[in-house]
Amino acid sequence: MNTNKNSYTFIYASVMVVIVAFLMAFVSSVLKPMQTKNIELDKKKQVLAALNIFEKDAEAAYAKYVKADQLLDAQGNVAAETGGFAVANAAVGEQLPLYVCEVEGETKYVVPLYGAGLWGPIWGYVALNADKQTIYGTYFAHASETPGLGAEITNRDKFQVPFIGKKAVDGEGNVVISVVKFGKVKDETVEVDGISGGTITSNGVDAMLKNSLGFYKPFLTKGACAAKACEAAQCAADSACVESVPAAKIEVVNQ
């Protein structure tokens, strides 16, 4: 074959393209299980970070502290005991994954979050105490926020830790936690300083918390509603008991 012909160059280039494409596809298929495992491990670390757990062996820690990755239905009932881990944060709302955890003998609920920052998506997790109202811990991440500004939502000490102990929702299930403009906190029980110079990203975190937690309102109010019903029933029973006591006995007690 005459190597000086254009046809030779074309054939040679075509063969090389096929070979390279085959090799790339082969390498990708070989590495895919490892890539998937790394993605899953990173997600487990994020869930653990919301629980303030940073143990070296994340796999073992996740198995130790996370008792179930449930899926809830729209009414806040458990639709499945497993399967929540497979749901991407971006799908929150369409599906409702919930991580039921146990830390130092106490139940914690980890809720995934997803929203938009200034330049791209932001996401994270918020861990609630057993009362389903107060925040036990948070984790936030981003795809492309500005370094030193909006990207500071990943700064644990500066931005994430201040959420601990704040009230996320009230007794009615309304989301009350807010990220406000830096230096403008008025109610420390429900407000956290935003990032100085990162107002839009901070607003994105605020909206993300309100939107994502809002989807879980039926679940978050279940215990509260039951408690209120019991309290009302107890009050009614106490009133009935008082009314049934003869007036003479009440006078004796008063004396």
C-alpha cells in the first residue's frame, strides 16, 4: 500500500480512532465499579458529617450509626425501610429519603437538601434531634460557588457549626430556621449569619432549607400532633375529674 496516498491517511486515522475508543470504553467499564464505590463512600461521609461524625473508617461508621435509609410517602409514612440512599439529593420532593440514625443512644433524623447557589447547584444534609425540631448538625456542599465567598458554606466552623442547637421547624411543622444577612441576626434560636460577601449563595442555602424541609412536614409533625392529642385528652380527663369531685370535698381541700 502506498503510504503517501490520502486514502492511507484516512484509513490509518479511522483505525486509530476505533482502537482508542475501544480502549477508553474498556478502561471506563473497568473503573466504573470503583468510581461508583467512591461516590457512595463520599455520600456516606456527607451524611456522617451532618451527624458530627468524622471517623477514619467511614464505611464502618455509617454501618454503626445509620440504622435505616427509609423512603417516606407524601403523608410522612414509611413506604420502605431501605432504598433512600439510592435517591439523589436532586430528586428530593419527587421522593423523600430519610436516614434514621442512632448516636450515643439517641435517635437522629438526617434529611437531604438540594438547591441553587449563585453559579450552580448546592446540596447538603441536616440532622434533627428526636424531637424533629432542633438541629443536631449540618453539612453543605456546592458545585461552583466563588472561593472565599459563597464557597464558604463548606466551612464547618464558620458556617455549619452555628446551626447546631437552632430550631429548624416549629410545633406545626413550619420551617423557621433562616439564614440572614451577615451581622443581622435578631433571634439566635432560629437565625444564622450568612456569608459576608456571599449573599446570593446564603439566600440559596436559606431557600434550600425551607424548600427541602417543607417536603417533610407531614413526617415532622407526626409526633407533635400525637403529643398534642394526648395533651388535649389528658386535659379533658383532668377537667372531668375536677367536675366529678363534690363541692364539699373541694372546700375541704381548699381549707
